[in-house]
Amino acid sequence: MYEHLGELLTVLLTLDEIIDNHITLKDHWTMYKRLLKSVHHNPSKFGIQEEKLKPFEKFLLKLEGQLLDGTIFQACIEQQFDSLNGGVSVSKNSTFAEEFAHSIRSIFANVEARLGEPSEIDQRDKYVGICGLFVLHFQIFRTVDKKFYKSLLDICKKVPAITLTANIIWFPDNFLIQKMPAAAKLLDRKSLQAIKIHRETFLQQKAQSLTKDVQSYYVFVSSWMMKMESILSKEQRMDKFAEDLTNRCNVFIQGFLYAYSISTIIKTTMNLYMSMQKPMTKTSVKALCRLVELLKAVEHMFYRRSMVVADSVSHITQHLQHQALNSISVAKKRVISDKKYSEQRLDVLSALVLAENTLNGPSTKQRRLIVSLALSVGTQMKTFKDEELFPLQVVMKKLDLISELRERIRTQCDCCFLYWHRAVFPIYLDDVYESAVDAARLHYMFSALRDCVPAMMHARHLESYEILLDSYDKEIMEILNEHLLDKLCKEIEKDLRLSVHTHLKLDDRNPFKVGMKDLALFFSLNPIRFFDRFIDIRAYVTHYLDKTFYNLTTVALHDWATYSEMRNLATQRYGLVMTEAHLPSQTLEQGLDVLEIMRNIHIFVSRYLYNLNNQIFIERTSNNKHLNTINIRHIANSIRTHGTGIMNTTVNFTYQFLKKKFYIFSQFMYDEHIKSRLIKDIRFFREIKDQNDHKYPFERAEKFNRGIRKLGITPEGQSYLDQFRQLISQIGNAMGYVRMIRSGGLHCSSNAIRFVPDLEDIVNFEELVKEEGLAEETLKAARHLDSVLSDHTRNSAEGTEYFKMLVDVFAPEFRRPKNIHLRNFYIIVPPLTLNFVEHSISCKEKLNKKNKIGAAFTDDGFAMGVAYILKLLDQYQEFDSLHWFQSVREKYLKEMRAVAKQQNVQSASQDEKLLQTMNLTQKRLDVYLQEFELLYFSLSSARIFFRADKTAAEENQEKKEKEEETKASNGDLSDSTVSADPVVK
């Protein structure tokens, strides 16, 4: 009975504390009273009768005195308990006073023993009730037990503060000293001061021990969860059913005790910091947040296994009731066996029978209360032995806990107090991001934050509680975005960029020096539920990267490949499934535009190098740390942008460029020094070809290459032959560009025509529209469609033979008698190739050096230029008659055999320096032979483009035969002139 009275006093104390801490309620109450004064001065204005105001004001004063002054508890204990008409006198009842004091001491003894211990359950709440009972006893009987009063205050050293509600903390010493000023005088100043100082000391000690508490409870809770899973997963054996139920009961209670202890530490520490207005360290915040996670982990464990727990609870309660009934049955037999009957003994027996009857049924709260009251009577007169009473009390306590397990777990794991401590959330998120080890704990924290919602739904200070919920939702999401999601997005983007640009000089990224966070753990998280949304971290970061990459690609289209690589890396490293940009193909990877190249073709052919096999142009040198390239896809995209008409214009520009270059070519070949040397070489070859197996001597070409340097050298160290080689390479680059234009056009046309199902049978849309009698606009559109389809079909079926056109337009002029000096060109090709090979080897060797100026790995423009000029001059047979590449091969093979023979001779003498020299010589000869072979293959490939298998006479004969066939089939001579393309006019 006294315990229940203590619970009632605890409620009154809690109401006083709530009202005392509710600043808004006090402010609004003051404003309301001011409003009433305004109404009192002019009642008619507000439509209120004046005679009703005074009773209303008296009612408000009474309400304020009873509720809003914080004196609910005071008014309750100070009321008159003695009957005024000579009836029952409470204050003078010494027996009642002694029984009251004895009950308080008995309850206190039970509470003090477990307060602060691991087995503590609800002793703190009972301690508040004991303090209220003690003050009530003093108020009624005006007597104080000094020793007991000191014992009550000594508890403050163990428990300096108790949390009454989510954000209200209660100090026992303040309460006892305020409510019992007379008793407070019994304490000396030092004792009072020590009690007050102890709170700060306790807070400091708790802040220091929080980290250890977290580590301990982390082990305890983890071990408990494993034990819980193990016990609940095993099948129950009927032969050990009772033992299994006992184990389950103990593990359920252990989980509740952990939850109670953790909840007490969190609430007491946080509310003490807030009440005493002390700043909380980051370490303390992180530790408290870890405890919150453990608290929710306990709750989630019970929730996950709720089906098994619910089934077990019903069996456990029956088992505990059976144990209690056995204990009561033993005591009842002892009472019955005693022949000395008395009214008191009969009351005890009746109480035991009542307890038995009540236990034979469902374990409801009312039944357990009746059992508790019955046993308080039934345990008198030494009905139970000491060794029997304690196990019964333990069983009844377990029965209370197990019967209310779900409600008690929900109450202890309720984290609605976090609403008043939202300032810790940003620090918590920063810690989660920085550690990035156990990202799954975010689920527990958001579960704790969701506990604030039910309490907010009871808000009455706003028009609708949804306003408060929206504000709370917005605040939490803003903090989450700022302290976790946005930082995660930026870090992932930064990591992808640095990984893609590893070729640049970046900051040190050695994980052993700067550390490393595995951010991929965040993306393995399941979506977090919060209010009416799911927070998907993976989707959030993916959307951010998609948006960023798309926007930046549209700003700088040439970076598309970089962002594509970053997308692939995001998938490989973090498992993020990125969305392709799907930007228009005419702007995607367009590179250097055809229009720009066409207008500056003279600059293009000098700054870019051609690769014949891959059909790609590579920039010769660049001020940047990368070289630009141009391939067929770039050209196709440009053609799609500007239209296929740009192709003919480009060839026209190339024709104009070649005219200028051939003028320089002709001047060089006409130079007396060059012409005389070439004539001399031709005469020399004719004289010795029979003796030399019709092979042009390598030494003659080498002599020409060295001798021409005597004519003069430029400031850059280049001879006239070097400049002539560059001229031919530029001519070849121009022809390579024409080839790429043709390939790009075919590529563009094939991409456009791929949606036409059958190229052999294309429907005429204009005719179909006419048959259907549709509008003129539709007919016009169909006509345009037919024209486009026809154009694409023709272009995709056969590209324009630009090479043939450029040969036909220059060949007649090259072969005229006035340009007879050009016919010496074939004899200059050997020294030219030798010059080219030396230049090529020099460029390739520079690739391995730090200073890469002048480095290159390809220059097929030279082979293309030589093949083109030989075709224009109809000198393929003359050049082949030199058997130049056979001569080169024989020369180098001969030298290599000589070196190998010399190596065999010198290996016996074991002269290491000489052997090293010979090895280097052998390697140099290998390099030169390989380079000549590559040039031979490139030249042979280039000759195919110009139909090198036929002479000019054979081509003219073939052309005449075709013209005659065309005349015979059409009967119209004028049509045969259509083949003259206006492109090069």
C-alpha cells in the first residue's frame, strides 16, 4: 500500500516539475491574464457580461494556485488529515506513525540495496516515492529520524539526479532540503556543500568513464544478442522444457536490465549536462550516441524475434505461476497443520488461498496486484521460512517483468528525450562519416529519432501537430544532408577524379600515410525509414554524380571520356549503377571540328602526324600534358553536325593546299644542285645495275644524304633533304585527311541508314502520300524524306573516290614535257627513305627521355606522300626497278652476319668492353632494319589506295573502254563527261 502511495506522490512531484520547467506555459498564462484585464476595462467591446468576469477571475486564481504555481505536491501533503468533529486523529496515532515509518524504512532498505546495481529495475522511481513519503510523514507527525534523513541524503552521492520525464531531471537533495527546512538544519554546512559539489564531481567522473561504459556495454549487449539468437533458434525439447523456459526467462530479463542501465546512463548524463548548463565534449557525445545505438539494438532484437518471444512469454508466465503456487502450497500446509487457530492466522490462511486462486489464471496487472497485496498479509507470522520467502519474491518479480516485457522494453528503449538534445546529431553524423567503419548503425539512430514523433503528435500549442512534425523532419534532413550525404558525395566525386587523373602530379594518397576510409560501406546499407520516406544513400550519391557528370559534360563536351571513365570506376569501386548521359551524338566526342581543320589545313598537316593502320591523327607536340587525337568518329560527328556537303568543300580546300605544296616541290626538283645530283645518280645506276643485280646501292643513297648537307643547314639543324621530307609528309598528311573524310562520311551515313530495314527495297513515301490524298505539307515532308533516304543510301553504298579525283586532276600536269625535271623523283626516294628512317628512330628514342620535345611514334604521312607522288608521275615501275628495299635488307643482313661472326671470335678472348660494343652495334642494326621494314610495309599499303598495279597507259586504255561502253549503252556522248567532278575545278 505504501509503495502505491509513493507512486502517487511521484506523479504529483513530476507534475510540479513539468509545470515549473514549462516556460512557454507560464508566459502564455501571464499574457492571458493581461488580456483579461483589458476585457475587464471594456467588457462590451468583447461581448462579455461584466457580472461573469469576477467569478471567472476567481476560478483562474484558484486554478493557478492549485496547478500552475508548482504546489500540487505541497497542497496534497499539507491538507488536513485529522477529523475536525472529534473523529479519527491521524497525527496523534502513534501506532500508525510507527507503522508508517517502519514501512518507509523497509522499502528504503530494499531500494538502497539495488540502487545503482546491474540488477536495478525501478528502484529510482521508488526512491522518488520514498522521499515523498518521508516528507508526508514529517508533515503529518512533525518528527524526524535524523539517522534515516541522513541515509536518504547519502543516496545523492550514489544517484545525484533522477530523470522524471524526457527532459526533466530531479535532484533529491534540493527537494528534501526545500520541503523539510527544519530537517535540513540537522545537517552541517560541510555536508550540504559536499552534496551540492558532488553533482559536478559525478558529472566529471561520468564523462571520463563514458568510453569505458560504452566498451563494456558493447561487449555485454553483443554477447546477449548472440545468446538470444542461440536460445531462440534451438528447438525446445520436452524432456528439458522447464530448463529451457528458465533460460529464456533469464535472457529476456537480462536484455531488459541492459536496456534499463543504458537508458539510465544516457538520460541522466544528457539531462545533467543540460540542467547544469555544462558544455559536452565530443568524446562524450560520441559515447552517448553509441549507447543510444545499443539501446535500440536491444529493442530491435526483441522486435526481430517478437513471434518467438510472444510464444515463449505465455509459457514462461505459466511456469513462474507454477513455481509460486508450489511455494504458497508449502506455506499453506504449514499454516493448516498448526492446530492453534486464531483470527490473525485465519487471515493469513485466507490471504494465501486468495493468492493461490488469483495465480490460477492469466497474469494480468490486476491479478498480480491482488497477489502482491495477499502475500503482504500471507507472509506474516513467519508463514514462510527465510530460504522460502526470497525465492518466492524473486519469482513474483520475474512474473511482473515477463508479463509486462513488451511494454517495459518499449518504455526503456524509448528515445523521445533526443528531441531535447538534437544538438548532438550533427556531431554524431560527423563521427559516422569520419570513422566509416560501422555505417549500419545509422538505422539505430534514425529509429531513436523516430521515437520523438508520437510525443509530438500530442502537441497543442500549434494549429496542427503536422506543422511541428514537418519542422522536425526538415531539420533532421538538413543536418543529414550537410553532415553526411553532401560530404559523402563530394568525397566520392573527389576520389573518382583523383583516381582518373593519376597521371597528374597530385597530393600524396598513400593510405599508410594519410589514412583511408572505406566509403563503400555506406552503399551496402538498406534504405533508412524516416517519416514517410526512405533515405537511400546509394540512390542519393548516384543521383548527385549523375547530375554533376551530365552538367559538366554539357559545359565541356571534350571531357566526356573522362566522365565516362569515372562512371565505370564508380561502378567497380563503389557498386554505383550510373546512368549514361545520352547526349546528342553530333556533339559527343566531336574533338577538333572539320570546319576548323578545313580552314587551317596548312597548320593541321604540319602539327599532326598520321597513322595509316589505325587511321588516326595524333598531335605532334602540345603545351598541355596530353596530345589531341582525331579519328573517324570525330570526323563522322562533325559531318553529322555540318552535313555531308562539307566533304566536297574539304576536298576542294585540300586541292588548293596541294597546288601550293606541289609548286614548292617542283622548285626543289628544278634546283640545279638537286637536279644534277639526281641525273648523275640515274646515270650511275644504269651503268652498274647489271653488275649489282639491278639493286640501287645503299652507299649511294647514304652518300647523297650526307652530301646534301653541304648545300646548307637551317638554324634548327635541318638540311634541304629534311625539309623536302617534311614537305612530302605534309602532302601525305593531306591525303590521309582526305581518306579520313571519306571514311567519316561512310561512318556517318551507315549510322543514319541503320534504321532503314531494307536498303534494296525502300518505299517511295511521296507516292504513298499521293495515293492517300494527304495534305500538301505532308506531301512536301514525304518528298524530303525520300530525298534524304536516297542520299543516305547512295552515300552508304559507295563513297566518292576522292583519291582518284586528286590523281586525275594533277597527273596530266605532272606528266607534261615542261615538268620533265619531276621525272627524276624516283631516284631521290632511296636517300629520302634513309633520311626518314634516321629521323623516325631519333623521334622514337626521345619517347624514353624526360624531355619529349620532338618525340613521335608514327609518321605515315611520308609513305602516303611518296606513294601519291609516284602515282602522279607514273613512276611505280621505275622505283620498283631500283629494288631499293631488297638492297637495304641485304646490306643490313650482311653487316649483322659480320658482327655476329666477330662476336663469336671475340667471345673466346673474353673482352667484355668489345663484346658490349658489338652488342650495341647488333641492336642498332636490328632497329634500322626493322624501321626500313615498317616503312616498306607502310609504302606498300599506301600504294594500294592509288592502284599501283596499273601504269598510266593501262589506266588510259581502261578509261577509254569504259567510255565506249557508256556511249554504246546510252547513245549520248554528253553523258560521259559527268565523271569530271566539279570539286577540283
